[in-house]
Amino acid sequence: MTLYDQSIAVFRSRINAMIGMLTKAEAHAKGDALLEARLADDMHPLATQVRFVTNLPGEALPRLTKRTFASRDDNETTIAAAKAALAETAALLDEISADELVAQDDTVVLDIPNGMQFTMTAEEYVRDWSIPNFYFHLTTAYAILRMEGVELGKADFVPHMMPYLTKGPN
């Protein structure tokens, strides 16, 4: 599997899943107030989880390509704005071609704001840092929406599987 398949393609399809979940959230009685919901007092609210889902693919780009990316620093205050931000990241990912990515064994240095630094290959960065962090925030957003009563199921989390469907439920 190529580095593109492991990263850009995964980010792109899962952003569609997040947009779909937020579309269902828009119809919920709590509406935009859902953005303040959180799983636990010491965790970020839904708005921050969505911001991380929006930013993480772009933050990988300077390490995986020659592209730059400016992270969003502020949370969106409406579900519509959150969906628009996700759509912007999706459009950016749509511009990336597989031949833009560095080699899987290229060195990536990851500096974290707390002063920690990690050095690994591009493939290790994608596998061990970028994708797990992305899924953490995507899953947390899903869990918050479910906890708040938005009617979501597994199919909403994995809609990218539908093209492979050969037989439906009985």
C-alpha cells in the first residue's frame, strides 16, 4: 500500500464521514449547541474535536509533501461552519496527487508544543501518529454525537464501505 493510500485517501474519505455525521446533527433538536457537548469535563468539546479532524490532515502535508498548511486556531460556532471547514480540507486533499508524497522511508521530525520531538520515517509518522490522532478525534466526535442523542450508527462512521456492499441485511 502506498503512503498516499495510507494517509491522504484515508483522511479524505473519513472527512466525508464527519460531514455526514454533522449533517445528521444539524437536524437534532440541540442543533449548534451540540458543538459545546463533551464526553467528560476534562475533554475537549465537539467543536474542538471537529477542528482537530479538520486540521490533522493538513498538518501532515508539510511532513509528507512540499505543501504548507495553516491550522485553524478557533472552533467553529455553527455546525454549518464546521461542515464548511471540513469541506475546505477535503478540497485541499483532492488537490494532492500520489507522486507529491515523500518516500515512505524519508525521515520525518515531529515537534510537539510541549517540547517533545520524535524522529521516524514518513510511513511510521502516518501509521503511528497522524492516522491514530485523526481517528481519536473522529471517534470522539462520533461518541459525543451519539451520547447527545444524534441518531448515528456504524454505517455513519464507515460510509466508505458502501461501494463494496454486495448483499444487504436480510
